[in-house]
Amino acid sequence: MEFFNVKKATTPAFRLVKLTTEDMKKFAPENGEITAENIRKFLADYQSGDLKPHFASEEIPEDWDAQSVKVLVGKNFKAEVVESERAAMVEFYAPWCGHCKQLAPIWDQLGDHYTDNKDVMVAKMDSTANEIDAVTVQSFPTIYYFPAGAGSTPIEFKGSRTLDSFIKFIDSKGEAGNDEGAAAGGEEDYGDPPEDDADEGADLGADESLDEGLEDETPRDEL
């Protein structure tokens, strides 16, 4: 249920997920009551293009900007990143991700490095509980640099996950730092967490993709 951002307290429920090799969009009904009429209207609205994707979000923490690494959620992402006049370096993580836990102390150092810089924000967002349409997150951690100013194009960081590489990437506005080798430490799939999420050694060497199991590029709609 975590994958669909459905809480146990709200079940039974239904969702529609559009999966392609490029992207994934989730749709939620305005009226969640499970009736034949509601389901037919939900599917008809989707087929006519009247249904807008659903993006989950936690509430904005009162202390979201209290630390050097700012805490983003879906509800403040647009204002603080997409429409902001300062650049942002954002880590999209999962709480159970071993690679994200390994990165955490380095990310805190990065936040400390820019804590007095009014032109750069270092931030993180739990992508298991928050969704946005600015970028596609298919593995953890995913890291993007968002240049200052509305309408700018985010740049994905794919270099070595070291403090020096991150600083080089930010200071060059995304033009340097990605040429220093594949991301150290690997990545973890967007899907369900390992059976034992406390096991730091669980598949730490594998790079996985959300769409690894798709056999072709045909879009699939699933109810």
C-alpha cells in the first residue's frame, strides 16, 4: 500500500496507476466510495483526460528550515524549489534505504557548508511519502540540482557521492562534478523496502530501476 500512498485507515480504496518505461503517474478518485457508478466515472474521466495525477504529501513540518539541511514535502516543494530565487540541491530518499543512510552524514556536512549562503539551499525529501511532478524518482537516493529561478531545468547529479564532488557540482551550477565516475554506493529500487529494513547490507551493491520488470515500452494502465 505504501507504493500507492494508501493508508490502512482509508481502505478499502482504489487507485489507477499508469506505468511506462519513462514515467509513472498515479490517479485517485475524488469520491473514494467503492461503487460501480464511481468506478465507471473514474475510468471515464481518465480516458477523457479530465483526471489529474494525484501527488501525495505530508504536512509541512513547523521546523522544516530549522537545520542546515531543509526538509521538503510535496506541499512546500513548488514554493521553496521550483519557484524559488535560490538554487537548491535536493536528495530524494527513502527512510529504509541503506545507501541513503550511508549518505546522510555527508549530506549534513554539505548543508553545513552552505548554511550561510543565501543563494543555495541543501534539502532532502522523503519520496515514499511525498510526490512531485518536477522530476521522476525511480531509485534511491536520487539527487537533483535546481538552478535558481522559475522555469529552470533541474540537473540530475550522477557523480561520486563525496562532499567535494557535491560542492563542485553546486558551485559550477551543475556543469562539473558528474564526470567523476558513477555514483558511489549504488542505488535501491523505488518499490517496497527490504524485508529487514535495518539490514544495512541488504543488496547494497545493486543498481535497480523501477521499470526493470517491464518487457516492452507499451504504456500500461492498472487499476
